[in-house]
Amino acid sequence: MITSKARFLLRYGVVGVANTAAGNVVFFVAWNTIGALIGYLPTSAISFLISVVISFWMQASYVFDVQSEKTARLGKYLVVQIVNLAVFVFALELLRGKMGLGPYSSYFLGSLLVILLGFMANLRWVFRLRRTEDERR
């Protein structure tokens, strides 16, 4: 029997994997079409921002099941994602620029980092869930 916490983490993981896959597909297409024109970091940032829109929709609907205060939550979500974007760009520069990893592996590892950071911020701030007395026990 799957507990509600396990189901929640499973849903968050599924959304994270789906969103990482979507972001990587967008990055692959962008890198192979406009990447040479605009460069690696702008291509990565565009891909990241497109995945943010997909992620908010999936998390609000599927993971956190929120129906109210979506505008306020979207504002908080965007703040978290701007911070995540800064962390993501720093990670890309570190992984690709300093460590010499390739563009795809750098993008993938940077994505994993911001998934973990985003989980904590979304759980504690953006989509803060009100637990019932039974869930606290």
C-alpha cells in the first residue's frame, strides 16, 4: 500500500522526470537550430524558461492539486524559478566552463540540481500544503 507521502513524492518525481525530459528536448532542438547564433547560455536559459511554464502547470494540477490562489502561487513560483535560473546558469558555467563537461551532460546535471532545490522551495513556500491533524500524527 502506498502512503500519501510516497504518492506525493512519486508524483513530484514523475513531474520532475517529465519536465527534465521536455526541457532536454527543447534544449536539443534549440541548440541544433539557433544555438550557434545565440550561444550556449541563452539557448539553455530559453529551454529552462519554457520548461518552467510546463512545470508550473503540471505541479499545480497533478502534484499539489491547487485550485485557489493560482496567480499568487504563480508569482511565488516565478521567484523560485528566477533563483533556480541563477543557480542553473552558475552550475552550467561550473560544469561546462570549469569542469569541461559537454553541453548535454552539463544541462542534464544542472537540471537535476534545480529540481531538488525547486522541490524544497515549492513544498515549503509556493504550494505550502495545509496538513490535517491526522496527517501530522
